[in-house]
Amino acid sequence: MVELVGDVRPLRDDLVEIYRDAFCAPPYEETEADVAQFRDEKLPEHLGRDGFRCAVARDGDRIVGFACGYTGARGQPWT
């Protein structure tokens, strides 16, 4: 099941674990410092951006994936 979630703050730890599983593996090979930056900087920053949305994929009660985005403005990544 996929659901659109407005406030992902209560899901932060689950999202961080999924981020770690996806991006610390090849070919990305991010480090724990990168994961900490996602948790402490990137995710909170994105939450405050206009149009932020997050789709969460669940298998029962377990979160197994997510995708998020926002309406980009000039000077932000992915505009």
C-alpha cells in the first residue's frame, strides 16, 4: 500500500533506515556521515519547503520505501 503523508516527522527514524539501506550500498556507497546529514539537515530542510509531499510504501505496518519532493524555486536543487 502507498499513502501520501503530510507530516513525516513521526516517521523520521523509519525513513532514515530506508535511506541508509538504499544509499550506503553500491553504487552510491554513502557514509554514516551522509546518513546523518540526511537526517539532521536535508530532511528537515525539505519538510519546510513549499509543496512538500511524501509517499510512503508499506507492507502491512512496516515502511518499505518512500519518495518525497517539493515545489522547487530558483536556486534550489532540481528546479
